[in-house]
Amino acid sequence: MLKGKKIAILGDRDGIPGPAIEECIETTGAEVVFTTTECFV
Amino acid sequence: MDLENQQRIKDLAEKEGAENLVVILGGAEAEASGLACETVTNGDPTFAGPLAGVPLGLACYHVVEEEIKSEVEAEVYEDQISMMEMVIDVDAITEEVKTYRDKYSKYKL
């Protein structure tokens, strides 16, 4: 379902950071087009 | 959601096509994750940023939701996410993000 999709990742400094999510998404066949780690507060 | 990132999401939706773009969240709290989901689906509820009044309707999920987790290689998920999964309230986050997705997303996985 994710395969072929373009993915924008909004990670959280106090939760799950962007690069950790990116590692996961790279195993799905989707293309990560943006990754950031923001402070959600 | 930070104003700079709102602009990036807006630009990406135009460039890639809203139907092709999926936003994946890593927020530690349900409320903040819900707010981010609302922002990329219905527009910025605080009317402060570039997505104010811009209902992109993007597909938006938290990384711990089953729709995403089930597609990730188990070993990688275990290494990258499982530690945090133990300390965040997965049920509350899932419920909050799903509420906004069901209400405002025009696209689903």
C-alpha cells in the first residue's frame, strides 16, 4: 500500500525522530521526499 | 506544526500531487499528533501558517499505526521504533490521528 507513494516524515524530538521513521519507510518500497524532526510542543 | 514545515508540505503536495503524498508522524503525544494530522488534512487550526484555510486532505498516519507498522520490515521496526513504542500511549495516539484522518483525509492508503 505504501509502495510507490511519496512520503513526508514529521518526526518528534521527544517521540520518534525523523531518521528512525525514514529507516523504517525505506523498507516498504515508498520514496521518502522529506524528513524533519520537530519539537511538537 | 512549525510554519516552515507547513510550507514544505504545501509545496510537496503541489509538486508530487496530493493523492501521491503520505505524511507520517512520530509525535510522542496524542494531542500534538492529532493537531499535526488536522493541519495536513483540514488546514492549520491556529490560522498562523501557510496551511491556514488550505485543506490538503492528505493521507496521514502515525508510524505506530497498524497500516504503517505492518508494512515495515519487522527487524527494522524493532530496532528503530519499539523502544519508544513502550513509553508512548499508542492507543491514544492511534485514536486521535484516526479521528482527524477519517474526518478530513481525502486520500487513504
